[in-house]
Amino acid sequence: MNRKISIILTIAMLLTGCCGCAKAAVSGQSSAGASAQEDSNAGYITVGFCQVGSESDWRIACSNSYKEEFTEVNGYRLLFADGEGKQENQIKSMREFILQDVDYILLDPIVETGWDAVLKEAKSAGIPVIICDREVKTEEDGLYECWIGSDFEKEGRNAGKWLADYLQSKGRDQEKINIVTIQGTMGSSAQLGRTKGFGDVLKEHANWTMLGQESGDFTQAKGQEVMEDFLRKYHDIDVVISENDNMTFGAVNAIQAAGKTCGRNGDIVIISFDAVKTALQSMIDGNINADFECNPLLAPLVEKDIEKLQAGESLEKVQYIDETYFDDTMDLKSLITERKY
């Protein structure tokens, strides 16, 4: 009996030893795999980018700018997250980037508020955040390194000033001018800034009347829907302010379907924002009067800021990108061939 027990114990010890060897082998493979993953990132700066979505030509050009700039050839690994127009998606992506311990997070926020908690999490993890394009409002300072983008209020003011000069050149500066605005996504920096900027100029002209303002969510389909609604409500529209090009395309479709004309020599003056190639072509075709640029090529400026942070340098908190405007008096045919977006 004792001999049997001894044999059983010996077999059990051998089996335990084999299991231990197997576990050690699996553990060794896992460690090697982790090391291989770490080696694959060695020498690269990992950047997580939370994009708004792909709702417009401008947004697609913006995304392409980051994908072309933050490449392995340039020393980067880019993790790209499409928010699909939902803030909760962007917050989830930011938290995933924090768990992955990226070197930098770039955020193009859908709306301005609601970011404090996740920005604090990034700061606690020691990950610098750069805000791009749209702005954020936070309860405390120091939750992000800097903001880079367009002066949206200036864009709106410039549009208002252009309209005043245009009406004067047509001898209509004393006429009653009825205006409608197709706004962007409500609460976004572009919508808030452009609406306020144009509104400031509107107050200076007692003969200008804002008949209505509705959101087209920066999409062509919604822009067309809003314009159709305006045409049903108001029978004497002189000017349409459309806060991005895709909504403008929808507005033009609605106006033409209603048997009205717009743009150069048309019944309705069209002012747009973004100035993408397709909009400039529409201006050449006579459908848009003026378009105020919102430059989507932000990535090179962001990359320069990351270089400065890598070198231990400080950044300017607010950085505006250079922009211009176009109207139907300019030679757009030669310009459009050189345009990158």
C-alpha cells in the first residue's frame, strides 16, 4: 500500500512539474509578444486623434491633413478615431487613448462643453492634449496645452462687412434686406463664432432683418431641408448666410428647385464658409457670391507644436491659422487648380 501511495505521489509531482514548465513557456511567449509590440513602437511618437466625423468636404480634407502629416516616415504612429458626430464617442476614444498610454492626444471637439472630466484624466496620466479646430470651455485652466484653429467670429464679421460693401456697390445699401441663416451644429465653435460675428455687423445696419435661423448640422441634406423650410415661410429672401459649404450646396438645390435664382446675377445673395474646391467651382458656375475660408490644413501647425513640446518649449495658448476669402469677382479658375482642398 505504501509503495502504491509513493508511486501516485511521484506521478503527481511529475505532472505538476510538466504543468509548471508549460506555464513558464506560455508566460515566456506572452512576454516576448509584449516586447515585440513595444519594439514596434520604439522610436515613434504615438498620437491619438479624436475627429468630429466625416460630415463635410472640409472635415474629410482636415482628416487627410493629419493622416498625411503624422506618418511613420515622419516619426509618428497615428491612432485615428472618428467620433461620428457624437461627443460620447469622442470621450470614449480619449479614454481608450489614455489606457493605451499614447504620447499626445489631439481633440477636435464636437461641442465646446462637457470635456472637463476626460481632460483631467489625461492630465493625471501625464498625456498632453492639443485642441484643434473647434474650441472647448473648461472649468479650470491648464487642462490642455493649446488650441489651434480659425477665428470663427472674425470669419462672421468679415462676411457681414463683405455684404455691406456688396450692397453698396449695387446701390442697395439703403434698401430693406431680408436675411436667413443656415447654422452649423448648435454649440460648436464654428456655429457660435460665425453666428455672433455676422450678428455683430447685422446690429450696425437698421435696414437688415434676420428673418430666421435654423441648424443644418453642417450637412448637405439638412441644409437643403432648412432652406426648403425658409422658402415656405418667407417669400422675400434677399440673402442666405450658410455656415458651411455642404449646407450651401443643399440650399442652392432647394432654391433652384423652387424656381428661384441665386449667386451671380441671381435673386438671392449666397454667402458661404469653408471655401473648399467644390464650392469655388460652384462660385465659378455662378451659384455662390462669396465664400470665407476655414483652412482645414491644421496638421502641420500641430506637428510643429509637438516638436516644441518634445524639446521642452512652451506653447502659445491660442494660435490662429491664416485664412482669406473669395468672391465672384476674382479669377478663381487659375486658383482652383492649385488648391489642396
